[in-house]
Amino acid sequence: MFRKLRIAILLIILVTVAVGAWRAGAQATDWKHSVHTTIYPIMADDSPVTRQIVERLHPDDFAPIGEWLQEEVRRYGRPLLRPVAINLAPPVNALPPPLPEGGGRLSVALWSLQLRYWAWRHDAAPGPRPEIRLFVLYHDPARTPALDHSLGLEKGLIGVVKVFASRDERQRNAVVIAHELLHTLGATDKYDPQTLLPVFPDGYAEPNRQPRHPQALAEIMAGRIPVAEGRADEADSLADTLIGPQTAIEIGLQPRGH
């Protein structure tokens, strides 16, 4: 009896959260008002390099993301000034709960609730309450030369973003953050998870280009520039990326069937 009651309570919580997330997501993708987004920097290790980078972060470090998105929104005929207003929170001295490996739907759903509760507990950002919260974990590249995948949750408008603690990686970090930001708005990945190669045609910035390769830009949700059959280079900065038509549909910049 107690187990059934616990499951019923969990289902009620999940439905309530889902309805709230749907409403917030619908408002965030109507592109009529600025979407308030807060960056929460986190030291993912105890490296002095990481500490120095995190302590020296400034809101201007993330301005290129808002400027890039503004240009892309305008390119799709939306005149909204400042579609994303980015705020920088003080560093968070805690790590988010890890995604369960090989977990089923229930365990993932529980993890999602745990993440939202954790995010609520560690939300001490000044200014207006954000619609989107991006927890950015900084790693010393000397200690962690390769990073696990980041996560952007449409349900909850929360991202857990893994980047390198290096000034040299600042522009590539912006690509990763923008990618996860768009995930929270409903955009899907457009690369093969096994090979990491962009999927044709939605993962190509210019699918109608002749010849098809080399491409000049990366579709933001693919993250790589296809330069030859079976080969793609990482985008070095947001200037090397754009929002493709399918992503534009997914995040509400274009109507479906366009």
C-alpha cells in the first residue's frame, strides 16, 4: 500500500512538473520577449587553473552567445531585440547529481527531479528569475583532456554543460553552451552518436551546396563542419555556425511544414 501511494505521489509530481515545463517552454519559444538565461559556473575539479578561470569570469565572456542568437533570430525574420538576456551567477560550490548510467525511464525521471531540486537549492543568482538555467562545469584540460557529453533538458529548461577551463577554449566553449541552450528550447542533436558526424541533410548548414563537400559552416546542433565524406572538423567559434531550418522549426523560429 505504501509503495502504491509513493508511486502515485511521484506520478502527480511528474505531471505537475511536466505541465509547468510545457508552459515555460511555450513562452520561451514564442520569440516575443527576451528569454532570461543564467549561467552558473562550477569548478568541476580542484585545479588552480580551473579556480582562476572561474573566479575571473565576467558577463561579457558570454555576450557572443546572445549576439549570435540575435543575428540568427533576425535571419529567420524575427525582429526581436535581445532574444536571450544572459546573466552570470556567482560560482556554485557543488556538483549536480550525475546522470544514472544505463538507467531506465523511471530512474532517469527521478534523476530529472533530483536535478531540478538541486538547481532550485543552488539558485542564488541576482536579478530576475531565469527561464533557462545553465550550470557550466569547468574542467582543467590538463586533467581532463576529453569531456563527457553535456545535457540540455527541454523539460525544466536546465542545462548541465561541460567545458574546458582555458581562455584558448573560450570560443569553442561558447559553441557548446549555445548548443545546450538550444536543447532546452526543444532542438535535437543532428549528428550520429556513434561517429559524431553531422547527419545529412539536417546536420548540414548548406545541404544544397554543390559540391556537397567541403561545407563552410556547421549546423549548431551538429557542431561540426563536414569537410569531406566521413570527415568533419569542430566549429572553432559561433561565427562558424548557424541554425539550420529543422532546428529553427524545433525551437519555434519557423512554422512546421515550412
